[in-house]
Amino acid sequence: MDYFPLFHRFADQQIVVVGGGTIALRKITLLEKSGARIRVIAPDILAALKNRASCECIEREFIDRDIQDCSLVVVATNNGVLNSHISVLARAQGLLVNVVDSPSLCNVIFPSIVDRNPLVIAITSSGQAPVLARSVRAKLESTIPASYGQLAALAARFRAEVKATFSRSADRLSFWEKILNGVTAEHVYAGRMAQAEQSLVATLHNPELRKRGEVYLVGAGPGDPDLLTFKALRLMQQADVVVYDALVSDAVMELVRRDAERIYVGKRRAQHTLAQGDINQLLVDQALLGNRVLRLKGGDPFIFGRGGEEIDLLAEQGIAFQVVPGITAASGCAAYAGIPLTHRDFAQSVRFVTGHLKDGSANLPWAELVSTSQTLVFYMGLSGIGTICQKLIEHGRDPHTPIALIQKGTTPEQRVFIGTLATMPGIVEREKPRAPTLTIVGEVVSLHDKLSWFGPSTSNDAHGQSAGQGPGD
């Protein structure tokens, strides 16, 4: 190692910063969090520094005795000769010195910091590639909740009690893993500190709760893994068992914890791996075995995803669960096809409709669906596209109303078919699109040509003479 990582306590110690510009300001913004006394020395000092309560500002040239009795010297000037002189002087006195952007003049360097006090993570490239270190920090920032520090503080308060309760270190480890990766932690992340403490205490004193697992009902979005939420990704990485649907893309499944058990319960039209009731019971059974169960569903679990049915049984059985919304197919596919669902000139409302009902019929309130000022989005409507178009026309919708059918939206295999209510059944018959698809009806579809951005340009034939194609065709 060029630099050995250490964490230094600067509270009430003197730090001297030579330089009064924007670079000095950035360094001081970090340093003042340590509780240090900061002295700034430079001929010209920014007003933003002069107004900081943590800083003593001295407007003059640096002199050698300025670094006496300090713990750290930070040099942030554009004078190379002065920078080198201060570095030699400080090191001769056994002081810590950092010269900005000059690793060879430093015996300490500033890392990129992820601050979740009291949890603090420092990343360094040893001064060789600071942009890379910042990139790593950004990745960590996106996966570590902002309230991790509060979780650490909660754990600290109960550390002695947990140690007294469990004599075996393995039991303590098991308890803390459950607390730090389970319901208690989620209460903290949501700012529910009282509930978090109650959950921790209940788990500490109830062996049955310690044995019981929990269920994460997570929306996997329409297919593009970049559309997952941070919370979804975090829970995907800690689950012991994954129960997933046919609509969850392979790219999303690649992000699931590698050693998790995977149970496929996908449904296609007339092809159900498990009945819905059996899936509901499977979640309960796995949680009672003590597993953290990830129920991963395409889109959003509460929009035509039967999520309500699945957590209903969990609630009855007293199984802890949490729901993580996902980007529903309507939003994701429309955005990737360049079709805004609402637009001041075309549609002031949007309506989500299931393309097939529980009994297989299409008994929809058609008279309510023909308003020209609303956009209609049909989920799971591929097999009934002919009926949908026919019923809308019969109830008064103009046969020339634009319609888009999007296959595998947001993925590299996305295809977009553009037509009208009159022509779309013929397009589907000729092009034979495959599920999963989403259908959008309304004047907003006419904006597709202008706003399409994802993948190769899509041809648009409102008369049904051709169908648009995306990558992979």
C-alpha cells in the first residue's frame, strides 16, 4: 500500500489551511465536520470562508511559524514553489500534510468519503485516479441508505444487552444479521425509529420471531434492470429464496443474490406453473422456515400483479412483509416508445385496463373508454386485440384513432407496432408479435415518430402496411 488507511480524530485540534480559494473551501467543508479548529491563511480569502463559524481567517502571506502547534496542514495554492516549501517544512516537524493535486508532496491524502456517521467509508486511489475513487463512492452512495448511521447507532445502544442475552458468538451474529437486514432496518430507513426499537426488542426476547423469516414483494419493472429502485436492488441482494414470474427479465434476474434458491412460478396464457393460491402458501411456508423470501414480479406488484392477494395471506399468518413498487409497464414501455401517456393537447387523463379478466372475458365498461381526451393502456391484451379494437369502434371511438402495440418494452428486443383501431388486428395477424406486450390507444400515439429515442428508429404506418421494429429483429 502506498497509503495505509487510518481514521484520525481532529476534534478541538488545530488545522492550518494555506490558500483561500474555491479548492480550500471544498477541503474545509469536509474538515469542519470533524470538529477541528481551522485557521485559513492567504492574501485573499473568499467571503464564503470568512463567514464560516468554524474558520479563523488571516489575510496575509504564509510565514513558517504559521504551522507551529497544529495537527494537519492543508496546502491549496497555485504557487508550486510555496507548496513544495510548506510540504518540506511540515514533514520536517513530523506533521501531517496534504498538498492538493500533488501526491508526491503529501504524507496524507483526502479520500472520497461515504458519510453515514458513525459509519464512515473512505475510498482512495492513492492519488493516482481520484475520478475513479469518486466513481466508486457514487456506486456505494446509491446502495447504502442515507439512514445507515441511525441503524448503527441503534445497534450500539443494544450491543451490551444482546451480548448478555446470547453467550455464543454465533447466536449473536445470527441475531444481528436478522436485525440489520430485516424489518428493524427497514423501519430505520423509513424514519420510524420507535417502531425499529420495538421490533429489535421484540425479536431479542421472542425466540419464535427470531426463527421466522419475512417476505419482500418487489416490483422488477418492465425489463430494463437500470429501472430498478435502489431498495429493490438491496433486497434482491440479501434474499435467501427468490420466487419469480415469467415477466421478470433475465437481465434483472442476473442481479439477484447468486447463491439464493430460485423458484419459478411464471404464468403465461393458459400455462400456470402454480395456481395463485399455491404461490400464496409457498411464500408463507418459506418464511416459516426462516428464509428471507423475495417475491419478484414484473412491473409493479399492485398494478395487475396480484400483489394484494399474495400479501393478504401473509398478513393473516403474521408474516412480516414489505412492498417495493416498481415502474409499471405502462410508464416504462410508453417512455421507451416515445409516447407520453398524457399531453395537454391530446389527453388529460390516462386509464389502465386489463386486457383479460379473471373469467377470460372482456366485459369492460366500453362506453367509459371511448373519450377522446384520455389515453387507454391495455395490459395483457394481445390475444384479445381484435375484440378490443372492435368494441371501441362499436361504442363510438373513431376507427382512425392511433394505437401502438409494444412488445418486450424497455429491453433490447423491444418492437413497436403502430396502426389504428381499424388496422391493428391485421398488423398483429401479419407480424405475429409475442407476449409480453402493452397496448396504448389514443392521440398521444401520434407523437411516437417525433419522440421515439430508444433503439433504431421505428417505422410508423397508420394504415397498417408495415410494422415498426426495434433491435434484434
